[in-house]
Amino acid sequence: MTSQTPPRYKMIEDFLLTRIRNGDYPVNHQIPPEEQLARDFSVSRMTANKAINNLVQQGYLVRQAGLGTFVTDSRAESSLHEVMNIAAEVRARGHMYANDVLRSEAIAADDEVALRLGLRIGSQVFHSILVHREDGVPIQLEDRYVNPRWVPHYLDSDFSCQTPNEVLVASCPISDVEHIVEAVLANAQTAHWLEIAEGAACLSMIRRTWSNEHLISYVRLLHPGDRYKLSSTTRHR
């Protein structure tokens, strides 16, 4: 059985994506014009145009009338003020979501976890660690602790079908959120899980969520600095 040759436009897409991802074409870099790509790949301008349009729709490129086509900042983006389901975010961008479940366990709360969840040291808490992926690339390491009193079925959940966020929101609608964001460097374990270099810059978000007066969850979210960004919009009346 012979393997099928990919369409010509896909070859151009792969060529451009490779150069964007390895840094040869950084943000705001102007890519070769359609005419040049058509010549280089021995295809029609229509084929080259289709490849470029596909990458524009996926958020990697932007066309500027009269100037050309440029690389955009295609890092995944989340709102700082809202608690979003990362799987829905990824799919809304037209990309494929997947995750790796690294831990799903009941443990005794240490000093920090007990303080963050308002429990006694040694109290039982549910603990999960997941790596969230976009098109196969790790974009977030989620290290979460949950008060089992409010979500007793948490560890019975299939996180390949429902993210921890979806499980919590379905059980305890979120009423209040606390965020702490800082820049950190990846330690050896984090680097291994996120498939980045040890010491690479990361965005760290510590989040606590409440449902009415109940403190439900404490989570630390780590994002590779070159793959993720946080946004915030404030309206002044």
C-alpha cells in the first residue's frame, strides 16, 4: 500500500509553519509573496493563495492591504479575569485539544495547600496534574487541589472527556475568583512535562475559586512564555 502525497498547498503550509515555529519567521516578519511561493513549489498562485489563507484563518498570518502578509503573535491567549475552559479555548481557535493526565489522587494537605484551601494540615484533598496540548504542543501545566467536601466525585471523572474546570463548574458554579500572576523559570520537572528547556521563562498563575461562600479549588497553571499570553480588558464607565 503506497502512502499518499500531501496536497501541494499543504506542503506550502508546512514550509511556512516550520519557519514560524522555529523562529526563522518571527512575529511581524513578512513572508514570501504568493508569486515567489508559487514559483518555488511549482504550483499555481491559486494554490499558494490557499495555503496562505488557511494560515490566516488559523491565526498564524495576517494580510495587510498593499503591504503583504506578516506573521502574527499566534501564542494561545486567555482572559485574566475569566475562568475559561482551556479545551473550549483551543477548539474555538480551530485547533485540536488533548491532554495528558499525570496525577489523579487523594493526598494529605501540606502547609501550603492547607493554607490556600482553608483546611487543617493533613486534611484529605484531591490532587490532579494535567498537561494541556494544542495541536500536540504543551501549552499549560495544571497542578490542582480540590476540597473533596464540595466535589466528592472529582477523582471519578474522566479528564480525557471533561477537563477539571468543566467538572468543577458543573458541580459548583463559580462565584468568585482570585488570581496571582508572576514570571518564573521552569525547573527540571516542569521543563520535562512542558517539553521546554530547563530554566525557560514561564507564566505562572495561581488561582483560587469559590462557589458562594465555599472555597472549592486551588490551582497553579504554568504556561511556556513563548506559547501563551494572558489578556485583560477593563471598561471604565
